Amino acid sequence: MDLTRLQAILDRAPSKRIMVIGDLMLDEFVWGKVGRISPEAPVPVVEMTGESFYPGGAANVARNLREFVDHVAIIGLLGKERSGQQLREILTEGKIDVSNVVEDEAFRTTVKTRIIARQQQVVRVDREQFVNPSSAQIAKVVAAVRKNIPETDAIIFEDYGKGFLTNELVSQIARDARADRKIVAADPNPRHSVDWRGVTVVKPNRAEAFHAAGVPWREPDDAPADDADLRRAGEILLKKWEAKYVLVTLGEHGMMFFHGQEKPHYIPTKARQVFDVSGAGDTAIALFTLGLACEATPTEAAEIANHGSAVVVSKLGTATVTRDELMASFKSELAS
């Protein structure tokens, strides 16, 4: 794809309206340095130098979209404790619509704390609660989505397996969105059985694809384009999910794109250096969906997603990609 075509696609982005539904998280990064080993146990002592907070999970998908889109709405479950309110404030400051977020006093907001020393993750601490929304909460969310569907261009389901996305909630929203001919994308979780049948695109990673397809796991081939088991998994999932597209992310190896009866399309990674893979899948589903909403072909949307993911893995922490960075990534490829 040349730069003129990319620019034409991205020029359509600001006017699009995209809704993200799924598990909301607060990502905390504790930055520090290691100067000694603890006398209490053979572990490093991290001397804290700073702390950062970012939207995580479905909230990070929304944050990625907000770099390109003027109106992004998020729906998920938040507690009323300090972490939940902090995440709400961060999203509001980022001009992400949180008007339909569900708050529950009994719920504890998911927080992932990563301790980083000398650009290396030392340990991650997860504080989480697995809770399904109540029938009343599902009804409230479905009603809110139904009200906004006419002016929404695409809906993304982001499933981190924490319980918010139930079959009841997904099926009702997906049915209404399909009836209105909207793009519906899903980022699945292997530990959480959700029926994704009929969505536009599903984006599993390689392990998730093998698990969902029932293909025995094995280590990736050095040449993903020739990976017969990967091809078999993708073809199974196209039929199982009745999706138009299946986009399998392959980490440092790029992506494999499946589209109906067409030959699978392998897209090699664009990453030159990898510092942190956290959030790369969020960027991929955000930019692929955005590409489709902006009238890119499915292959063009996959290329945009691949370039965006390459940019974010070169950054430390839960990151996003800007329009300028995306354009620069394509320029670099065309110049090489």
C-alpha cells in the first residue's frame, strides 16, 4: 500500500464513531532500578523511581482508537473504589465516552501492576475479580448500545476473560449490529467460552487460535507462511465462527489473515526491535477494525494493524501508535 492510499484511509478516521465493549483494567507501572539483592530472600530489591497509570484491557483498545478517532465510547464494569475512579478519570481526560460504563459498588476493578527495572519487567501483580454482569446490567448495556447503533460505525468486543462478556450480552448486541450492517470485531480469550458466530472479524493470537480450533499445540514454524497447522486452525475458525475474516497475530512473526475461500495471507512483522509486547493485540484489533470502518480493503486493514503493532512493541509499557508514527512505519518499509 502506498502512502497516498494510506493517507486517504486515515483521513476518514476522525469522523468515525467506534464503541469498545469488554473487560476494563487499570495498568500500573512501577519504575525503578536494582542495586542489590534482598537479604531476606534471593530476589532483587527494586528502588522505586516513578509510577505510571494507563488504561488497560478494553480501555487500551479505546485509547488506541482515540489517537485517530474523535468519538470513541467504552462500555464495561468498574468498581467504585479508588482504582475504578482513577481509570474513569484517565478515560475522561482522554476524551473517551464513559457515559455507559457500568459501576458496581461490590466489584473490584482489575489492576495489573508491572514492576520495571532497567527496562526489564521484574514481576507482575494482578488484582482481579471474575464477575459476570447481572441480568439488569446486561439489559442496561444492551439498551444503551441499541440506542447508539445507528450512529456507530463499528463495535469491538475485547475479551480478557474476566467475565463481562457473556453469551447473552454478546449475542444480543451482535445481532442488532449485524441487522444494522455495522462492523463487529472480537478479540477472544481461550479461557472464556463466548459464541462469536456471525461477527465480521475475530482476532485470536496463535495459541488462542489453536485452542479454539481444537488443533493440538506445537511451537511455531520458522516460516509461518508454511505452517500447515496454523492454516488448518484458521480455516476451522472461519467456519466455526461464521466470520468474514480471521486475523491471527503471531507475536514477533507478524500476522496470518484468513478470508473466506481465498488463500491465507501472511504478513511478516514490521518490528525492528521489541521492548514490550503488552498491549500489541489491543492495537491490532483497534487498527484492523478502524481500517475496515475507513473503507480499507481487508488486506490493507491487516497491513495497517501489523504496522501499528510493530510500533507499540518498540515502546516500553502499555502504548499506542500515533498517525505520524504509523505513516513513518510505512515510509520506512517503502524506502527499504
